[in-house]
Amino acid sequence: MSKTMYLLGIILTIILGTFLQYSFCCSAPEETIVEEEKITEKIPVAPVVEETPVNAFTISENGGDFSYTVAQDNINFALSGETHLEPVKTEVDTGILKLASYLNDNPNKVINITGYYKSSENYSGALPNLGVARATDVKNYLVAKGVNSKQINTFGEIKEDVLLRDTTIIGPLSLVVETDNEADKEAAAEELEDMAARIKADPLVLYFNTNESEINLSAEQRQKVADISRYLDKVEGATCLVVGHTDSVGRLTSNMKLGQERADFAKEYLIQNGIAAAKIEASSRGPKDPIASNNTKEGQAKNRRTVITLK
């Protein structure tokens, strides 16, 4: 090998080594492009809360100063229910106690309670309608809190837009304080006397089939129950008499017992419909006072009765 070829080999070796070193070690690394994440600020969104409908418990006075409201609570009833739902909130009771004190200090004032009901609701009680039944229930609640029953009037009225939440009717009531003048008091007293005379002349009579104690009232009979209830509320010391009668079939002792059972059943029915137990006297006459002949089926049916009147 000539010296020229030797030198040429050395030069080629140096050139090749330099190329390889540049390619693998010294070349600029590939530029890596990292896409910057877009950062979006997340603004917290408050959850949507459905507003609960309310109907404020309110006692107001026409032309007077008494006023009380509980914005978020009321006396409520189940759909087709005639007795209020428990518990009643403390704030509502506080207003009733204030009302009791106000009426006690002002004997010329009365509270008019109107109970509302929807025409689609069911009612089979002893009073003229479900509204009166609800007003009567609230009346008894007020009496238990110290309101004088003489200063309470009850009414019933259809109101299709009563506030309904699921199966609960929210506060289907109106409570308004009014002032009774002397003319109003005199007219009310005369009306009560006339009412008592009518009831005594034409008592409420309930008829029973043999060995049966079921009560189904007509509209006229329901009004009589309402009148009796009103009279007992307004007249000091007034009581109603519930007397059970039977036909003459069977033994006297058995019939006396059956008459008492019917009277007690009717008494309990009246209590359930708002008349205080202390104002009801229940007794039996058995077959002793027939109003028709016991020799016929028709006469026996007339004798199986319970008579409710005023004492």
C-alpha cells in the first residue's frame, strides 16, 4: 500500500467518524410541540330548588287592630279530611293564644271561621258539608286553646283553588275577627230561641234496622246536627239528649241494652262530628215509647229509632 493510499484511508476514516458523531450525538433534537391545554374556569351553578308553595296562617280583623300571620305554616288537612293534621306548629299556636286573650278582653268580638273545600272531595259526615266540618274541627282546637265557643261562628264554602300539595290541603281556612253590636246580639239570641223550638218540635230521628247501628244522614238531617251544635256552643249549660228506642220483639232487658247501644253509638257519632261529649246525654227507653204498632213490620221499623233533641 502506497503512502498516498494510506493517508487517503485516514482522511476517509476521520470524515466518516465526524459524520456519524454529528448524526447521532450532536444533531438538534426534534422540536416537540405540546398543545397547550385550554383552561376554562368552571363557575359553580347553584342547584335549582323548587319553591314550596305556602299559604300563610292568618287571623285578621275587619275594621280593627288584631292581626297575626305565620308566613310558612298553617293548619292543614288531608285531601277529603275533616280533621286537621298534627302537629300544629308552635307559631300557629302562639297566634291562637293571642286571639284567645284578645277575645277574652273584648267580649263583643267574635271569630268567624270559614272552612274551604273542593267540589271533588268526598265527605260523608254529619255536618252540612266538608267546609263546615273543617271549620268545626278548628273551632274545637281553638276552644281547647282557651277561646270561648260563644265567640266562634263556623261556615263552609266551596273553593276550587285551595292550595294542594300532594295529598295535603294547605290552610283551607279563613279566620276573621268581627265586632258584634247590640242589634246583632239580639237577632242572634232570637234566632237561637227559634232554632231550639224547631228542634224540640221536630227532633233529629235516626232509624236502624234490626241489630244494626249504622248512620246515614240526609242533607236535612245534617243541617239539624249543625243547628244543634251551634245551639250547644252558644247557650250556657245547654245539652242535647240522645235516646235509643227499639221495637217490642225480644226480651225487655235485651231491648233496653240495644237501645242504649244505639244511643251510645249516636253519641259517639256526634262527638266525632264536633259536639263536646260533656254536652250529650245518652239513654235508652227500649220498647217503652212506641210511635207505631209493633204488630206490623212497618210499625216495628218506625219504633227502632234514636231521637236527638235539645234538653
